Amino acid sequence: MTHSASLTRPDNDTVATNRTIILSALLALVLLASMGLSLSLGSFPTSFDQIAHALTAPQDSDIAFIVWELRLPRILLAVLVGAALAVAGAILQGIVRNPLASPDVIGITSGAAMAAVTFLALFGTGLSIHWLPASALLGAVFSALLVFLLAWKGDISPSRMVLVGIGLSAAMGAITTLLIVISDDAAAMVAYVWLTGSLYAAQWQDVLGMLPWLLIAVPLCLTYARHMDAMALGDHVAVGLGVNVLRSRLVLMACSVALAGAAVAFAGGLSFVGLIAPHIAARLVGRGFGRLVPASALVGALIVLYADLLGRVAFLPKDLPAGIFVSGVGAPFFVYLLHRSRYQNH
């Protein structure tokens, strides 16, 4: 009797997979509905019928410019940036095996910020529209390479990486502050807005510039999902299971740097998304990396989308940076995680 009952009972993996599919589908539906809501709200409110007409027949719509050129690129960029930061955070938390890890911890955000502010201080605001994202991305890559070089001692230790990243982040933050102080007023104003994290004046070229990073990095990191799950048990266990720990860690770190660097390059210093989203996703679908990545991407997209929506409509006619609202939620969440981690250690 017991044996026959066990044959009809679904195993844990099947239940977890079905639950993940259902929850991910629900998150995707919520994201689509939220994008539609965001399209209809703004300084010029529009109905859903008008939005649908503008999307399907823009040549006959009076609000086609508002929908296609002002709101839609900004919404899509918010979704892409949020997804990229969330996946980058999920990768880092898995590699470092620390729930407090995020792209800010190893200095990716600080490196991008320092490079962008350096560009503004040296060249002013004349070329910033075209070259600011490129300079920020190069800064993120340079910062990550510096962390690797300083943390390398025959291998890359997660604890050394965190310590080096914290130190570099502090140093780069000091340099960034100094550059802002000595810059002219126009460059300093642009730098302050960028450092806060803003999707203001997003264009289709930004969306097209951000999209390839996700299309390449996310599938690549998913191919290493089993390796990440093995490394979560410890390096010695992973090696025993046949995982090349160093190669896997380098590939996954490259994916994380590419995603976080591109997101910061196109949207500025949006902090805490990479910290919050993986924790929320893990509560929904568990810690299996293959399940965590898509769920984290959807949660991160929702966080940035709603932060930007609040910035657009909550304080009209002002348009506030999305980073203000993300930090307003992220900072208390970080304190909560720190307190919970300390409590669990005791």
C-alpha cells in the first residue's frame, strides 16, 4: 500500500518545477499589466483604449509620440535594467555565498560611477549623451578586473573578493566625490542625477544597447546553473562532483559584471536592486539557481518599473530619479538582512 502510494505521489523536483512555472507565469503577467499601467500614467493621463490604439495604429493616434517615444522606451529600459541588476545580484550571492552580496559589494557600481564622473569632469556635458554609458561600462569592467587581480592568490576566494571589493568601493567613492566637488556646476548636476539612478529621457537606442547584454549573459549563466548549485555546497564538494570551480566562477562573474555594468551604464547608480530581488525571488521559488534566475529577473524588473513610475507621477510636475525610491526600500531591507544574519549566527 505504501509502495503503491509512493508511486503516485509527485516527487519534490516535479512539485518545485510546477510551482516555479506557475509563479513565474504569474510574475510575468503582473509585469505585463504593470507595463500597461505605466503606459497610461504620466503628466498627460491616457486611457487604456487610447494606449491600445496608439500601439496598434500609431499613424492615426494623437498620442503616438507620447507612447512610442517618451513612455515605451523608458518602460522597456526599466524592465531590462531591473532584470539585469537582479540576475547580477543572484549570481554574486551564489558565488560569494553571502546573502548581503550585490554588485555594489565588489565595486562594480562604484567603478562605473567613478568612470562616468571622470568623463563628465574632463569633458563636460557636451558628449555625455553619447559616451557616458560607454565610459561607465568600461569603469565597471576595470573595477571587476582590479578586484580579481587583488584577490587572486592561486585561486579566487569569495571572502577575499568581498573584502577587496569593499575596499575598492570605498576608495572609488572618495574619488568620485572629489571629482564632483572640483567639477563645474553643470557637470556636477548631471553627475548627481546619474549617481542617484534615473531613466529620464530614455531612448530606443538605450533599449537596443541594453538588450544584447541580457540576451547573451542570462542564457550563458543558466547553462552553469548546475555548477552554481554544486558550488553552493562548497568548493570541495563541487570539485568532487566534477565541476571546474575556477572556470565556472570566472564565467559567472563575467556574466554578473556584464549585466551590472550595462545596467549602471544606461540607468546610473541604481543601488539595492541586486540585493532585494534575489531574496524576494528565493522566497517564491527557492534557491535552485535555474529557478532563481528567471524569477529574480521578473522581480527586479517590477522593482525598477514601479520605482520609475513613482518618480514620474507621484510628484508631478517634477520627475524624480527612480533610484530615490529603490534606495528608500533597499536601505531598510539591507538593515533587516544584516540583523537577521547576525541573529542566525548567534
